[in-house]
Amino acid sequence: MDETRAVTPPRLRDDPDFRRYFVARALSTTGSMVTAIALPVLVYRLSGSTVLTAAVTALEAAPYLLTGLFAGALADRWNRRRVMVSADLVNAVLIGSVPLAYLLGVLTVTQVLVVAFVVQAVYTFFDGANFGALPVLVGRARVAQANSAVWSTSSLIELFVPPLTGLLLAVLNPAGLLALDALSFVASALAVRGIVRAMSEPRDGQLPLRPRVVLGDIAEGLGYLVRHPGVRTMTIVGSLQSLAGGGFMALMVVWCDRELHVGTSGLRFGLVWGAWGIGGLIAALALPRLLKRRAPAAITLYALPASAVIGVLAPLSPGWVVAAFALLVWGSAYVLVIVNSISYRQQVTPEHLLGRVNTAGRMLSWGLGWTVGAMVGGLLGSQFGIRSGMVLVGLASFVGVIVAWTSPLRRIAAAHDAATA
């Protein structure tokens, strides 16, 4: 395939390569959203266990702790398009094995948990390549705009897909719905393969691929993350927010069933899930406008406290309508912190380190925080009750607020304001 650089159109919507990238992400997000709901419901119906249901959420992020750093380092060395296509096709086979096993009558909880883990392990390679590919594809000046477009669409998908999934779960087994995700991976691979422009800079003069070289690449990426005050701080507070989010999501299916009394299927169940998507849409659309007025550091400083407060109030909602509204507001602040942090890392990180730095940041903020939060949330929910467990794990976000407001972010935000005054 020709990877010769072409003139980048001034508007993203006029860029055919970005449109292909955009379609790939939208298709994959749709399938993954179905799986994000269907997998924990499947385990809950098969086992009835709060801990095992929470384990599904933990396994979404745990692979980053094992493979994230290596995936980022290798993605910076390899052809990013090929990595993304290969990861999509492998995951299509893995996810497809669940509905196949269900049809054959041999599906077990163990298989579902193993598939959940391996799919995310493979996805770390896609993610590592994707983090580096987008800034090269659209240019650093348009990274925030591109992320806004992708996250806005993802939020719309999160708005409409959960209610539809909830209705489908009322008549279909959740295992069967996973076939949609398998097909979405195939469609995503085809769209990415159609991108013409390069998604990697030339890699002339690289050392041969050896264990010592890969470890050196990893150390270089971690070193940049640790030394850069803005990237370092956003990673730490992102990890603490993800701890709270992971604990909440680990208990959400059980919360909907036992506390909100909307069951694990149907329209009300889907609307509670979908409310988060509305909040994410608001955040994604607002970010480019906010960045014209405030520095990324300032956005984090003010969005994080809002996320922390709503994160501990949402579990106390007396009914599903209040819960849905609370998740809408929480989703706005929570997603704003995430998208702002990702865009900031992609803008300030040198091209040859993009995969390593971003997967390292994601490993620490999402892989570590989300995994620990899900495990702690499951244990606290079993020990103290669902609502209490959610509130207790949600307190981690307040630690993040303290870290943010005592960190270099305040100085970075002030310097930006002075420079633009």
C-alpha cells in the first residue's frame, strides 16, 4: 500500500483518510459497547456472583499492567497500520469464540473471563499504535479536534447502544450479542487497511529488535512521562479517577439489579447505562472550545473536583431516573478529564515516543487504576453492600483532587494564562 505523504485537507471532514479512521473507531466502539454490557451480564447470569461480575470489569484494564509497556514500545517500531489491522482480526476470532461456544452448549464462566482478558491484551497493541497514528495522520495542531470528533461519536454510541442492548438482552442471550462485536472488529480492520497516508514517521537507523533494545525503549518512554510535569501529574490524577470509575462500573450491573430494581435488561437498564454517554458527548464537544480559553492543566484542575463529588453522590441515587441524571453529570466531568489528558499527551510528546508514552500513561491511569478499583469495588460491595462499596471506592477521586491542586498543574495553568493575556 502506498504510504506516500499527501497534502492534508484543512478540514477533518474533507480528509478521506481521517474519515476511514473515524469509521473504524465508530464501528469498533459500537461493538465494544455491546460487549461492555453483555459480558458482565453474561457472567452475572451464569454465576450470580458479585465478585465474578466485578472481575469482568477488572479484566478490561488488567492486561495493560502486563503488556501495555511492551505494546507501546513495539508499536513505535512497527508499521502502525499493520499492528492495528492485525489486532482487530485476532480479536474478531477471540470474541467470536464466545457465541460459538454458546451455540455448541459448552460455554463456561472461565472461558468468558479468559476471553475478556486476552482480548484486552491484544487491544493494547492496537491502542499503542492508535495513540501514535492519530497525531501523524491529522497533525498535532488538529489532535484535540480529531479526538473531540472521535469521542463525540463514541458518546453518541454510548447514548443509543445501551438502551438497544438492554432491549435485546430481554429476548436474546448475551453470548449471542457478542457476535456483533466480532463483526465490528472485522469492519474496523478493513477501514484501517484502506487508509492511504502514512501513520508512522520513517524509522531509519533503528537498532535491531532485541530484548535489551525493547527494554531501553520502554525506559525512554517512562523517563519522558516521569520528567514532564504536566504529563506526570495528569497520569497520577487519571489513575486515581480511574480507580473510582473502575470500582463503580464493577458494581454497576448488580447496582442496577439490586438497588435501582431495573433488572439486567430492558429499556430502563439501558437508559441508565446510556446516560453516561450523554455526559461524554457534552465533554467531547466542549473540549475544543474550552481549550481556546483555558490551558489543559486548568481544565483538569476544575473538572476533577466535579467528577469526584458526583462520583460519590451517584451511588446514593434513590431511583433510576435520578441515577441516570447523576451519571450524565458525572460522565461530563469524568470524560472531560480523560480526553483532555489524552490530547495533551499527544500534543507534547515527540513523535518517536508517542506509542510508549501514551500506553505507559494509559497503563498507569487506566490499567492500574481501573483494575485496582474494580477489584476493591467488588470486595467492598460484597463486604459492606453495593452502595457503600461504590461510595468508599469513589473517595479515591478526592485524593486525585488534592494531588492536582498541590502539583505543577497550577503553575503550568498560570504560565499559560500569562502568556495569552
